[in-house]
Amino acid sequence: MAAEPLLQVQNLKKYFNIGPGRVLKAVDNVTFHINKGEVMGLVGESGCGKTTCGRTIIGLYESSGGSVKLKGKEITGLSTTEQRELSKQVQMIFQDPYASLNPRMTVGDIIGEAIDIHNLAQGKERMDRIYYLLDTVGLNKEHASRFPHEFSGGQRQRIGIARALAVDPSVLIADEPISALDVSIQAQVVNLLEKLKEERGLTYLFIAHDLSMVKHISDKVGVMYLGKLVETAPSAVLYAKPMHPYTEALLSAIPIADPEVERARRRIVLEGDVPSPVNPPSGCRFRTRCSKVMDKCAHEDPKLTEVSPNHYVSCHLY
């Protein structure tokens, strides 16, 4: 019998009311699961709902519908006390490592804040724990007395990771954790996340738009478009045989190091702009930019269907 997934997301919705009779459907009926120790990459163009999905899962946004279960227990609509307990199990690494750190607090206090809130350690034991966390992410204990502005972008992201690890969570939601960093630093941070995953048995939801990095770190990948999940599959399968036209277009944009292969490849260029999520197209949301559009696409919204083992696609072609 297969083990129950660690994190189950079922028909998750997050709608924003932005005016009389106007609703922005940022996340619309998203369903996926992540097993213990897995990394799931969530990709798509800017504005597709990736970050909103992550923030709704962790409870920073109140969901508009659907279900999120952690170890089989429902975690949407929790009370303040229950939400605090949840934060010990699920933590988030934010996109902007500077904006997410309090500039008036020392690094030691930033990391120690979660330890204090959950009353995990005091006095010397608390400081030893802070020093251990700094060492875990590749920083020195002398850094504990400094302020965020004294660090580089990569170092600040390491501080953010140390803060997330302070309560020993089982799930980390990494919201584009490398997009604000120099290319030379990105690999260091991703390698650190991989090392921590192996050492601590962590489970990640890795939100990004860098498809080559997602391929490197993820066990499986979900592709979002205008608030909906259009394809999800094991990483190796998705990159070798993408099935949704949107996924094919995204993957065709990844450069390949071999010049001969790169010259022979056909780049799929999407026509037109991304439609407004306030007034999305009827039927399939991707139909206005799809080269394989059919009459059926305008009237019927395709369901996410399993077309091969663990490979789900939302497209009328299948």
C-alpha cells in the first residue's frame, strides 16, 4: 500500500475581489500532492499564480475554497493558535532576501525570533542553536551580531533559510529563492537547499520560472497558466516528453549548451499577450495563444487527466 502524501492540495482556490462584480481568480482549482522527501517544482510565466498558490498553502492568504492537508490533517481555516503550530511544520523562503528581513533586528534576533515564539530554547542553548543554524547555512557565528544591510544578497538568502530552519520544519515552500540573486550565487543556494534536503529529510515546494534550475532540483514538476495547473509529471518525463502546448513552448525557450543541437532546435514562440486573470478566455485559458487550438477549446474547459502513470495534462488533445 502506497504511503499517504505528506502534502495534499485538492481543488485549491484563491480569489481576490478587486471591485464591484470583478473577481481575480489567482489560483483556480489547483490539485497536486508531494510525498515525503520529494521536491516539486512549480513553474510558469510571471503572474500565473505560483506565489499566490504557495502563500495560500502556508496560510498567508486565506483560501477561497478547496483543501490542503499536511500528514492527512486539514490545514486551511485554522485558528491563530493552530496556525502557529502549523508554522513549526511548514516554513517559507521568500523571493526578496532583503525585504523579508527586519532591517532593525540583528541576524541573531531574526533567527532567534521563531525559537522564542515557540519557546524552543533559552539563554545559552538559544544562542548555541542560532550559531548552529548559521553554521548549517555556511555563515559564521560572528554574523549573529550584524544587521541585514551588512550582507550580500546570497548571504541574506542564507539568513532567510536559517530562519526557516529554526523551528525544524518538515516542509519548505521556496518562493523563487534564487531569482533576486546573481547567477554566480544561485548555484550555491540551490546546492545548499539540496544538501539540507538530504541531511534533514526535508520536502520542498520549489516555485520558480528558471526551468533549467527546476529540472536540476525537482523530482516532479507542475506547470501553471493563468491560475490553473495545465500539466504535472515526474521531472525526467516532463522535460523529455512535454504534452501540453504551453509546456512545449516553455521548454523550447531553454538554451542548450551544444551549439549544433541548439541550431537544429525549433523555438516555439507564443503569439499575443497573457490574457487578464480578471477576464480569462472561455473554455481553455490557453486557447488564445495555442497553435493547436480546436473549436472545442472555446466552449469546454479541459480537465486535468492522467494520460500515463503520474503524468497529468489539461488539454483536449488527450
